[in-house]
Amino acid sequence: MTRIEPEITVLGAQGFVGSHLVRDIAGKGLRCYVPTRGSEAIFRRPLGHVIYCVGLTADYSARPFDTVEAHVSYYARILRDADFKSMTYLSSTRLYDSGDGDGVETSNLTLNPHNARHLYDFSKGLGEVLGLTCGRDNVRVARLASVYADDLVGENFLHNLVRRALAASRITLETCRDSARDYVHIDDVCAGLLAIAREGKQSIYNLASGINVRNDTLFELIERASGCHINAIGEGVADRAPSIDISALRKDLGIKPRALKDALPSIIAGNIDSAPLQRAAS
């Protein structure tokens, strides 16, 4: 019996982005193949357009060998041995943080092996260059900004902050008010990844909102929508991420991500009913 080739294969579907992506694909009625982790079946069948979501984010420093395996070693085997129409590798706009320039896809990256955080950056960078120089056709990179979702599922700074604000009347954070970061909604990420996989014209795309949001602005948005007071007491050098250029995303693929300021109030309103009835300061 002939096996029907999937339109999309999602690797790393158990993760935050991957799980949302699978639901989005199913909602669009597309044929989606979601292999179990470590399945050898992926090397015995056509995969269609592959979106590689395998990776570690929060715990990469505690699991360095797993990080390299996920970002490089396992990916290398798929590039070498799997049958696919296109490959889209999820990377990160964090790779721009150490550079002197803007967040443009063609920017040179600056990495330092003495910086423990750069284990993540080096491994993602190696995955990128491996895919783009291995000789396979239609290999692309999607560099994602900080991703958030309406359901607040997943451990990241924004989700944790909103969940805390919904559970307390006052919270204190050890973070700088003038640090800034680009936040992109998961719906825009899913739309962008599918467009990059099927229609991408260049090798690397930034998948971001294109707007850096300072922490003080973020805190004001959350305070107005939740009623929780946020006190930031962090000191030191602020985390100033470069502005992310999304002109290629807009021009080539027609993706126009929403701004956090437009999405966050409704997200908070939608999660208020699930917050504890009795708020306590923390």
C-alpha cells in the first residue's frame, strides 16, 4: 500500500512552539506527520515540508550535551539521511544580542566561548550554517523572537510574569525596567513558519514583531489590564536587544505580525477567570 506523503512534518511537536504549530496545521486541514521522539520511521518515508522545532531553551546551560544533540547532531542526521521537500530550522533572534549591528538576517554574529550562555548561540549558529552549506535544496532558517500565546502555557518571562500578576495584587521583580525585547505571537509564528516552509525565497528569515518592548512599557500594560502593581528592583546593565528587521518577512511572505500592546490586554482579560479568586502579595 502506498503511503500518502504528508504536506508538513513537525519534529519537536512536544515543545511549546511545536505543539501549537501542530494544532494550527490541523485546523487548516493540512496533512501533518508528527513522529514520536527518536522514531526511525522518519528515515524510511517522504516527509514533505519539515519544520524542525527540536531544541532546548530554558535549561540549555544545565544540559549542554542534550543541547548540542538537539540543535546540531540530530539535525545533521536528518539533513543527511531524510527525504524532504524543504527544511525549516528554528533558530533565535538572540543570536543578534552580542553583535554591534541591527537584527538583520545578513548581520555578522559575535560569539564568545567564555560566555556560558553562548553555548545556546553557538549550537544554533552551527545548526544554521550546517543546513545552509550541506548541499541540500530548500533548507531555510527561521530566527524567532520571544514567543507568547493566549493560553500562557510554557515557561518564559512574559508568561510567568502575567501568571504572577493574575495571582497577586503586588509583585516584585529583580529585573531592569529599561531592558527591552521583541515579542511575537504564536499565531504569527505558525503562519510565518508555514509560509517560510512552502514559499520562502531567502535562506534566513527573522520571525518577530519588529517592535522592541521595554520592561517599563510591558509592566504598565500588565498593571492596567490586571490591576497588579509591579515593582522592579533590578540593577546593572539593561538587556538591550537590537531591533529585529522583518522587512523580508513582510515583503516575501506577506506576514504582518501584531504588536504586543494590541494583543496583551485581551490575553490578560481572557485568563482572569482562571486566576485565583483570593489575591495575595508576593
